[in-house]
Amino acid sequence: MFKRRVRLSSLTVLASAVLPLTVYAYPPDLFAVNELHFDSYRQACGLDCILKQRSVQDVVTSIAAGMGMNPAYVKVGLSMAFPPSRVEGEDTYYEVTYPPGYRYCSASINIISIMSASDDPGRGTLVAASAQPTLLSIYTWTGSPHAGEGQSSAEGWAKVTSIQRKYYEEFKNKGVCSSKGESETREFMRCRGHDCSEAHEGGNVVAGNAEPALKDPPSGY
């Protein structure tokens, strides 16, 4: 009986030596984040032009800090092409697509400045944003000024966070990602003039707070 116990103990020691002491559950690039700057010139500046002023590492570090996690879990959406903003009269349309293999997690819109040519509340500059199955869309209406009126303009930032598909349900349940269905389109911002400031869709809980393991680097980093 004593010998049998010794054998079991030896097997336990051997198993401990072979198996890793820590198992990292999450891969690098768990999240993909893209930013879009829209401005009074009704043009889109995505990461392709943002990175002319900031390095990739600076962007990733800044985003990861805001999400409370190690930068290894974040990639910037360099593969997500920004089509030129589409201008149709007083209407301007912007789109941010999600990268292949990822699905929508959360988004935020922050208005830097907004001006309306008219004092008429019904003619104030309009900003709207909606999360859709494959992209985030932003719409602005900047009314052409009548005689004696000033300038209409809108400037702000949009940030879209996507997550690798297999982890969406987990992080939805943890309050990090939107609980809305993937096929559901929902408008989460529509405002005019000085009523515009910021709006959020999903992402109520910071990723690093919801899952403390994300504060440490994944295996191999």
C-alpha cells in the first residue's frame, strides 16, 4: 500500500512538470479596434491617415489603456479600408466595417464641435450613428446656409471595437460587448446642434475589469 502511494505521487510530480503552470485562455488580437475622425470638411480620416501622425504602437497602447488590458490583446484595424465619405447635397455618409473573423462588440461617438448655420432648431446640424451587422454607419446633415446665416459643420471621433467571433458570447455575458443580436440594426445616436455630445452602444464594462486575466500578456509575450 505504501509503494502504491509513492507511485501515484511520482505520477503527479511528472504531470506537473510536463503541463504548463498557467493556461492563458485568450489569444493575441482578441479585439480589433478602428477609429474614424469626421470633420467639418465632410471627409473621413481613418487609421490610414491617423497613423501618419501617430505610430501603431501609440494607437494600440492608448486603446488598450482605455480598455484596461494588455496591448497584446488589441490590434488596430489596418485591414479595414475606409471608403471615401459619400456626400450627397447636405447629407454625408461614413462607414466603418468590421474585419474578417470578427464581429461587432461596441462603439462610441464623441463630438468635438458642432455648428449650425441657422438658429431654427429644425435646421440644426444633425449627427446620427447606427450599428449594423457588418459595419457602423455615421450620418451627418449640415444645412447649406441661407443669406445672413453662418457655417454648418460637425467634427468628432468614432471608435468601433470588434471581437473574435468565438469569444463574443463570453464577453457579451460579461458586459463588455453589446447584447444586441448580430443581425439587428439599431440607431444609438441622433441629435441636433448643442444637444450632441457623445453616445455609446455596448461596452458598459471595461474588458480588463470584466476579465482580469487580460491585464497580463498572453502566452509567448
